[in-house]
Amino acid sequence: TTGISLPRPYYMADEDDERPFICSLPIDNGIMSCSDVPARREGGRACCLDKEDVVYRQSIGLSPEPLTNGSISVAGLCVNWNQYYTRCHTGSSNPHKGAINFDNIAYAWIVIFQVITLEGWVEIMYYVMDAHSFYNFIYFILLIIVSHAYTVSIKNVEGTHYID
């Protein structure tokens, strides 16, 4: 072995990443799979080196990643550690600091309410499609149509006045 290990047990997007990476387990039919992990980026460019480059550089007494002036990484000349994440695991956090999930009935109702209000429902639908199945869009479309038809019918009943 080379003595090189990944920094985390599974891939996690950076904290400031707007769209977290959600991959589908092999038994599911989600859109994103483990092979779709994006390349590591530094300085706005995708990293292109691999662990063999690190092993070679260490064997000749250099630092693992090429540096200029001892502090700033050369754009693109960094190790793409993300290419070695090959297995999907259930993560320890959910999107938006844990606010969007179906882990229990309370959170599920909050997410369903958010979808019904049409606030960020497309993003939630994409998360579910990434993790589970492309055909989950049918659930979201039907949920919105039925909930809004129900809301319109309630509004019509409230506006009805009966005269004796």
C-alpha cells in the first residue's frame, strides 16, 4: 500500500456548495451514481493529478502537491481525490443543514408543506430524483395539482353565501 488515505469516508460537497451531491444507492434507480462525483476544484479549475503522482513526488522527496512560492497551489495541478470515492454511503447530513429530509414524519410534513407552497419545490424534487428515481417527478406534480385544487375548492366554499 501507499499509505495514502482519503480525507473523509465518503464524498461530501463543501459547506458553501449550493447544491449538495446526492448519489443513488445501487438498489435504487436514481439519476446520480457514485461515478458522478465531480472533480475536486482549486482556484476555479478542476484538479488533474492522481495518487500515483503523489507517490512519485514523495519518492523523490517533494511535497505531495506541486506548490508555487511554497503557499499557493498551481491551478489544475492538484490531486483530484474525488475520483477515488467509488461507493455510495448514507451520509450523516441532509441538504440545507438538515432541513430538507424525509427521515421522520415531522420533517416529511415540513418538506411536503414547502412543496405545496411552491417554495423551492423543484430543488427538493431534484434531490429526491438524484437519490431515488427519475420517476419521482410524478409524485411532486400530482402533489402540487391535488393540493392546489383542494385549496381552490376551499376558497370557493368560503366565498359562497347562502340566502334563505
